[in-house]
Amino acid sequence: MRSRSLLAALVLSGAVVAPAAAAPALSETSSADRTPERRAESPADQVVDLGPAEPTWHSSDGVVGQPAPYVAARRALPAQRSSTTQRRLGPGVVYTTWTETDARGPVVAHLLAVDLDRDDLRLDVVNPGKVAAVEDVLTMARDAGAVAAVNGDFYDIGRTGAPLGVTASPRRGLLNARETGWNQAFYLTRKGRPQFGEIDFEGRIKQRPSADVTNINSHFVLPGGIGIYTSRWGRTPGYEVTQGQQQDVRMVEVSGGKVVANRGKLKPGRKIRGLVLIGRGEGAKQLRKLGRGEADVTWWLRGRPRLVLTGSKLLIDDGVVQVVDDSEMHPRTAVGIDRDTHEVLLLTVDGRSDDSRGHTMVELARMMQDLGADEALNLDGGGSTTMVGGKRGVLRVLNDPSDSVLRNVANALVVRRD
């Protein structure tokens, strides 16, 4: 697929080609104190049949989106595009924004096309410095010296602030991961090739080979498993990581490769000197058998990818739409790859406003498909949706976040220039 030709078409088709509008003045805000809710998907016309619908995560804030109006086939005309602007943020990074209107209403979209063939451009995933922390995308991008950025993974909003899935940075290594449940990812292989698919985490305690190490620096330990927590998490977690379970749990502190404490109660808020193991159920039973002595704990991602960022669902796989939810409209963020042009496509869609209604999952997938994406992944949406970029180190917000202020989020996918 060819994204460059479509971007040129967007500019040529614009009824008005104007300079980019100034970004809104935004200030920091705290995340809403609620957790995401799973919502049932509904089938959409002209989408490949993937069998029974699965639950959908639209955004970390759990807000119910505006229902997408039904559009009869006779009214489903191609969207009319206008107010298109395109400009370079530097060699290999092109920003395009446009408005399109169809029978459901207007949508404002923002696209960053990043040329991965350039040796001076790098992708990275950044966080506020700790896994269990939040910050706005603009601040994280500035701190990273980025050219541009979008928000990343869904996260444990209002509680630990940690991402729900797997994060690995080329500079900082593996930051957080889980064995199962939130492993659909955009990643760079060991050789730097962009890919999409499931990421496998593995962990091992040499002295307890039958123990199931299920997480590292995760917002909760999988039932029956063992979670590893390092100084990258922050301070020792409490019962929020056992989902409130206080019986049949265990906390083991390891320093210098040796067990220094093994207790049946969690001790939150302490500095992590080495690492902490937290077990639930069978995991707690395995940890109880660890005496004071050697504790050889290792962990890795299968295939040793350089960069990993997870999201809720693959939108497109090998050019085919993979989602069926055409029911709720939200602000959206997505990452895709155009294998013909070797461009990474970072897309945000504004929503929850009169100027831009947002997109359903199906609409987001189709927009990415139209832009040339062969594969694409849905990232956190709603009030988290943020795109920033600029020239000569001066970054500003490019989209219109629906909270009217910048939301603090867990991490961001950034574009750096070496």
C-alpha cells in the first residue's frame, strides 16, 4: 500500500489548504479515578467474519462513547475531505491533518508518517521514569528530546498508573510485561524490523523450577502466579497488585542474588533494593519454600525484541481489517506500518466534540487501511489521545485532546533524531 500517494491526494483534495493552527493551550491534569470497563462489540457490515465478538477496550477512562448512528447503504457515500494541511517536522517526518465529513458527521484526523529507512530516526517508548507513574505526553516527549510522539498503552488509571501490557525500550530494556492477557503489540525485532503480533514473556526462578513467573512490574499479578518488581516499578507495591487479595499471598525480597526476607504480608512503600517477588495462590506456596539463600531470578521476552508497545487489538493484519466493533465513537490513537514505503504511521482522531465525533474501531481500521497500513494496532484512546510534534526542539500539541487539558498517561511512543 502507498501512504505517500494518499497523503498527496489528501492535500490536493482539500477545499482549503491553510497553515497549521496553533495548538490549544493545555495544562496538566490528574487522571480520572476509575478503571476501564470491557464492552461488547457489535458486528459491522463488509468486515471479515472473525467469529464471536470479543470485549473491547476503547480507552483507559472507561467512558461510554457516543453511539455510532446507523447509516443506510444508500447514504454511505465516501467521506468529503477538507481543510487539509501537510508539513515536514524535519527530514523523514511528515505531519498531515485534515477534516472529513460523512453521514455520521465530521472527523478531524492527524497523521505522522515516519520514514524508517533514515538512519538518523529512531523510535522509542518512554515513561515518566517509573512504571507505576503517569505524566503527560508533551512533558515525556520534551524530556526525551523527541521530534514527535503519541500516547501509548492503556493503563491502570486512577490506581497504580502502570501500563496494562508489555513495554520495552531500545535504551532502557524491558520495563514491564505479563505472560498473557494483554500481549498484542507493535514491536521492533532484534534487527530493527517493525512487526505486529503477540509478545511472549518468560520468567524463571532457578531454585523453584515449577514456579510460574507470570509478570514483571505489572499493575497486578496473575492469579496463581508470581510477579517480579524492580526499582523501575517504584517502591514496593501493596495489595492493589494482588487485586485486594490478602490471604494466601507472599512477598520475598531479594538483594544481591540472595533472599533477605520472606513474609506472608505485603509491605508497601519501601525502597526496592534488588527485586521483590509477590506470589498469589500457588505462586505464594512456591515462594514460601524459598529459604534464606540463593535466588537466581531471570526474565526475558521471546525473540528479544528491541522495542515493544502493546495495545488492545490488532486493527489490520496483512491488509485485512480484524475488528468488528462499529458501535461506539471515541477519540482514537493507532500505530501502523506501510511496508511499501517503510513508513510507520502514527494516527490520532479527535472526538467527543461537535467538531469531531471520533471513530469506531471499524472506522479507525478502515482509515488506517486507506492511509496505506498493512498492519495496525489500537492504542489507548478517549482523553488519553494526544499527538505532539515540532521543529528545532520546540514541541507543541498537534491534536485537540478531548479533556481540554493534557491527561497524564503511562507511556508514549516517541520519534527521536540522532
